[in-house]
Amino acid sequence: MNSNTFLEKLDKTLSPIGAKIGEQRHLKSISTGMMMTLPLIVIGSLFLIVANPPVNPELVDPVTSNIFIKLLLAWKNFAVENYAALTTPYDMTMGMAGLMSAFTIAYCLAGEYKMNSAMSGLISTSVFLMICAPSVEGSIPLSFLGADGLFVAIIIGLLSVEITRFVENKGWQVKFPDSVPPAVTSFVNSMLPLLINIIILYGINIIVIATMGVNIPQAVMNILSPALSVVDNIWGFLAIITFGNILWILGVNGTSIIFPIVFTLGITNTGLNANLMAAGQDPNVYMNLQMFRVAILGGAGNTLGLCLLMARSKSAHLKSLGRLATVPGICGINEPIIFGTPIVFNPILAIPFIITPIVNVSLMYFAQVMGIITPGYMIDPSFTPFFVQAYLSSMDFKNVIFVFALVAISMLIYYPFFKVYEKNMLKQETGSDNQSAA
């Protein structure tokens, strides 16, 4: 009864906000546009797992290992030697999420305005490439074509359409007789909006380069990074993790912003624990790499619990997405959930997305302090199933049991917010079905 009352109150509070935001054409275009890139993100994440097999050659002896470990070692050797080839599908799918989003977001917003969607998408993509991937000696950098450039893609996708709409509303178009083919009319009337978009948006980029020495996406990174302080304590660590997750909600790859500091800290402190173990002492440095692994358990926002809830959802969209994203989520890759649900600009799911890592990281910290689990003293391989990382970091099965408990806690935290969001999704799906039937 109390649970139902809580869900009703949560629904009454959050649903109107979610509905209002969901109907706002710009935010709706962001959501729909990113959802269009979902197949690229899901398939790309699978190839990233293939290129990073779950084994650390430094921790096993190939001579005494069983056949399964030997197969993993052979896979690892092959992956290391052919890493570029194996990750090419990732680079050209998930690694292009920003570029694709620049097109799809503009495409969707133009559709909301009943404009030429395809041409609007092409204009946005062209300007995005000028700003985020300028050619250098015949090559274009890929750094900001993926999730790191998503924030800029959102801004360009929206602004380029608004600039084109302004041109059309002003009537700055050539009027042709009906005998002229529509393709010719579209071609001629697309040149002026493209030119004005380049002058305004790329012009701003030139000004940023002239004043700051870097382009717009790098300037965004440079502005955000100094905001990060020393994190070698639980309070600073929680602050930086929360900061990264807030950025994700705004469409910025928060993990890439905080990664250099948190990962370097984790490796350094894990090394200190390794030295203690070598000296015959117990590891006692708590802000180790294992803490960072828990902070991104199932990906930023600890979304593995949400993924498991979605896999059994009554909503067809959430159910299919949850099942598709489970394997990547186990390996800490959750872009399918972040962009496909989506969590970006989602006021309902943003709350547990921020709260869950705070709870889990805090529990991890106190579990280490109280001696319930062993602090990490080994560098475990990235993109490995979370329970494998938990064991390899400490060689302690208690740590494995503990991270499974954290996943269960994640499910509990996400559950009420998930039910509210699921209810809204079911209303949308029912409405779509009724329109199709009509």
C-alpha cells in the first residue's frame, strides 16, 4: 500500500513534467534523433567487446591454464595484433554517434516544422564536420565524431534548422513556375540557408579558434575539465562522478571528461595496494580502480539495474531495448540505454541516474573500510564483465557477491522511476497503435 502510494505520488509529480518536456519540439527532436542512431550504437558496442576479451595475460600462466583460459589468451593475442581492424566497425558506428546525431536531430526538428528534413539534416552534418572534424593534411580527426561531440551535434542540429527556418520565413527563396522539377527548386533554395549556416555557425567556430586556440568541441572540454578538483577522498570522488553523470544527462559524454583524473587516480592507488600486498600487508587505499569500476557498473549511472528492469517491461520499446542492451551493459557499455531510452534530457530517469552511483560508490567505500570486501590491488581489464573485474581486481569472491548485490540495489533505486516512465511509454505506444488503426 505504501509502495503504491509512493508510486502514485511520484507519477503525479514527474509525469506532467516528463509529458511537457516530451512534447517540446526541440527536446522531442533530440530524443527521437538519438533513438534513430540506436542500431549503430548497439552493434558498435558488440564489436568493442569482441576487441577486448575478458582475460589479463599478466595474471595467468599459459602453461598451467585450462583449455578455456588458453582459448581466451589466444583470442587476446589475436585481438591485440588486429585491434584496429576489429574496432573499425565500432569506429564507424558507435564512434560516429555525434556525426549521425547531427543529421538525425536536424532531420527530426525539420519534420516538426514541416520543412525539408533531408536537406536540413545534410546542412547540419556539413556544418558539424567543418567544426568538429576539419581536414588536416588530407585526413580528418575522429575525436569528436562520436559521443565526445554529441553536445555540439545537438546544438548544431537545432540551430541549423532554426537558421534555415528563419531564411524561409523571411521569404528569401526563389519562386519557380510549376513546370520546374521539385528537385531543382529544392537545390536552388537550399544554397542560401547552407551559406548562412556556414557564415554564422562556422564563423563562431573561427572566432573561438582565434580567441582560445581550439575549436568549439575542444573548448567545451577545456571549460569543463578545470572544474574538476582533487578526488582522492570519498567526497571528492562522489562529486566528480555526479558531475560526470549530470553532463551525460545534458548530452555531454561525462565519462570522457572525468576519465583522465579518476582512472589515473584508480591505477595509482591500486598500485599502492599492490605494493602493500607485496610487502605482506593488507591493502588499505580505498580510492582504487575498483571504486571507478563500481561508479560505472553497467555504464555511467549504474544503468545495468535499469536494463534488467526494461528487459521485462510491458512497453515493447523498453523491453526490446533492455534485452538488446543487457550484454553490453554487463561489460560497462550503456550508450544504447542512455541514447535509446533515452536518459538524455529525461527528467524522470535522470534522478536515479544520478542517485544510484552515489549510493553504490558509498556502499563500496564503507564495505572496504569495514573489511567486508578486499580493496582492489590488481589492474583488471576494461570492457570485461563486471563480476570478472570484481574478482580479478582482488582475487576475492566476496567482491563478486558484493557487486551482484549492488546491481540488485540499482534495480531497487531505478524501479519506482522506471514504472513511472514505463507508464508514460505505454500511453505513447497505445496512442500510436490507435492512430495506426484509424
